[in-house]
Amino acid sequence: MSVSVVLFTSDLRLHDNPPLRAALASADEVVPLFVRDRAIESAGFATPNRQAFLADCLAGLDAGLRERGGRLVVRSGAVTGEVCRVAAETGAAEVHMAAGVSAYAQHREERLRAALEADGRRLRVHDAVITAVPPGAVTPASSDHFAVFTPYFRRWSEQRQRTVQGAPRTVRVPEAARSDRLPSRTDVSGVSEGLAAGGEREGRARWSAWQRNGLAGYEDHHDDLPGDLTSRLSPHLHFGTLSPVELVHGASRRGGAGADAFVRQLCWRDFHHQVLAARPAAASADYRSQHDHWRSERSAAREITAWKEGRTGYPVVDAAMRQLRHEGWMHNRGRLLTASFLAKTLYVDWRVGARYFLELLVDGDVADNQLNWQWVAGTGTDSRPNRVFNPVTQGKRYDPQGDYVRRWVPELAGLPGAAVHEPWKLRGPERAAYDYPGPLLELSDGLARFKQARGRA
């Protein structure tokens, strides 16, 4: 009886999973395998929030497989060694997996292919699983990737999306496939109190509900901080419990301005992945250097701590940072404002902020996180590298009544309306009634320092 292995990585789903369908088509039995990669854990990427969400995803995947007569096989260790051992134990001839984009994912694929071939086995890598369009499918004539979003979006939009695949009805797993115990969320300490639940069923339910209730208004309301009207699907895209191809198809079928705006955001995700696939060093090095001489972590230690704790004295920045600590997630407009404040107002290296976000964000994706931070810091693909987001004007624009701030900064709950965005203007006893810090620095001082450091004073 023929056997194949499907190695799950960032595609923890049964619906629209080309590696799984290909493995089922190529063999009588399939080993659905997930390896708890010790290299990722030792590198610091296995943070509590993502470990907890991952445990939910694996439990959901195992439950879905058992409903179809199968089960998930979990191993711990080095990916190459564990995959080869499973293939040898079960007599599998092929291993199927989704293509990744990071330097680590590319090296993992190379090592695995070489090891399997040495054993007389074959590795089959599938595109358009983690992204809607494969990173190398859309390129300009003069380069291996697009460095500007708009022309990329035009070309990306012209691509014919592959057909969405249904979930399999039956999965037969060989008895010889031994599994470790599945991890549980309860195994993980240090998880954000408000962390959302993970898993394919949860992701599909959220997507279904948001299509009905949020998609149509997305263009007009996605920046509404208190309304919280974004899809919140980013963790499910990161872990692959939802297929980006299926989301593009689903939104496009509904049509309208909201659907178009949502598809554009999915394209931004693909854009960052194609940049990182072509330039893996951008995960830690400036994509376009501005020759910055960032303030050191030592010299800016007090300001960095205040930023992390949500005690900068700028309410919308503090609200967003507190949301991050509580939920392991942050509204996208909040991500822009907090990143701009750290990198440009405080003039702290974007890598400091990116690292902290990766410690807490459940959707902490290297491509999106690092390249969005670079976009804000002006070292990435933004055509206006010196733009600075003013947290006061942005707060008044996207949280006009101050409801978002009051939700996350309860010290200011008694302030009326937009006054919550400038509490330092209070005087006397009224000011003393609020246990909230004054601004770390004047925005004008931060802007002047930034311009001087960039040589454009």
C-alpha cells in the first residue's frame, strides 16, 4: 500500500490545501505531519501567544482529520530529521509541503529535499498555499521582484487565481505513524489575557460572519479605531487556518468597494512576501538604507520602556500598546501610529519595535511585521520615507470621540470627547485628578531631531 507524507507548516487547514490534496491523490495512505521545530523555538519565535494559538490550531486540525477517519501526527525536533524518520517508518515515497518565503523556510526546503533524495524519496513543494499568488509569479522586466506596491497590485490583479479546493472526505493514516502528544493551550504560560481562539473552525466562522456583517463597509470603516471593524483574520492567515486564495475568491464574488479594499489588503500581504522571498536579508537589514544613526537602546531605555508599557503620555499610542499586551493583537491603524512614534518621534531603531511586536503579536509574521515596520521607518518600500504620523491629529481623526482611548486607558475615562487626546492641556485640580503621565517629549522636538538625523533639517 503506497504512502505519502504531507508536512503542515503555515497551512494548518483541511479546506483548500493543495499539498494535502496532492498527497491524497498520490498514495493510498497519508501521514498528516506537523513538526514542532526546535530551531524555531530556540530562535525565540515560539512566543507564548503564538504557541497558545498554534495549540488551538493543531487541536482543530486533529479533530477535523479524525472526523474523516485520520489523525494528526506531531513530532518534536529538527524538521529534516523528523520528516525523514516518519517517511522511513511508514515507507512513504513522497513528502508534500507548501512553499515558504523566509530565508529559514527556503533553507529548510533545501535541506529536506537533499535528505529525502539521499534516501530515494521525493519532495514536492506547492505554491499559492501561504499566499494568494506565488512570490515569483509576478515580476517586473528589470528585477526579480516589485519594490513599489501599485504596479505590483496591477499585475497581481491580472493573475488568474487557482481554483479553491474543498476539504477531503476521507483521510487514511498508516498505523505505523507514531505521534507525540498534541500540545495544549494550557501548557503555555504568559499568554495575553484577551488572546483569541485559534483553529480552522474558528477562522471559518469568523470569515463567514465578517463577510455578512463587515466586508461591505470595510473601505469606509477599516481605520475606525473604536469601531474595531477590521476582519481580525490576520492570525488565521499567519497560521494558515484560512486560505488567502479562498478569501480572494469569496470577497471578489461579493464585490463592491469594501470587497475591493479587502482584496487590496490581501495583495499587500502578498507584496511583502514577494519582497522577502527575493530579499531575505530584509528581515533584519534595511531594505533601503537612509544611513540612520538610531539612538541606542541604552540611551533611549526610558522612552522604550514607556512605549512598551503604554505610558508615553500620548493617549492613542498608549491605548494601542495596551491593546497589544492584552490581546496579542493590535488594530492596523494603531500599528502605524505606534511604529511611527518609536522610529521617528523617538528615533529608535525599527528593529527594536519589530522585535517587541514579534514577542506579542499572535499574527507575528516575519514578512508582514518586518516590512511594515520598515515601511513606517522609511527604510522599506514607502515612496515617502520621511512621513511622520502625528499621534494627536491621528487620534482625533480615527478616534474622534476618544472611545478607543478610554477603552484601553481607563485613567482618562472621565475626560469628554476629543479632549482625551490632549490631557496635558488640563490645569490645576482637574489635571491632578488623572494618574496619567505627561508627554515623553514635545512632538515638535521629536520631529526636529528626526529631520536633523536624516539630514533634512
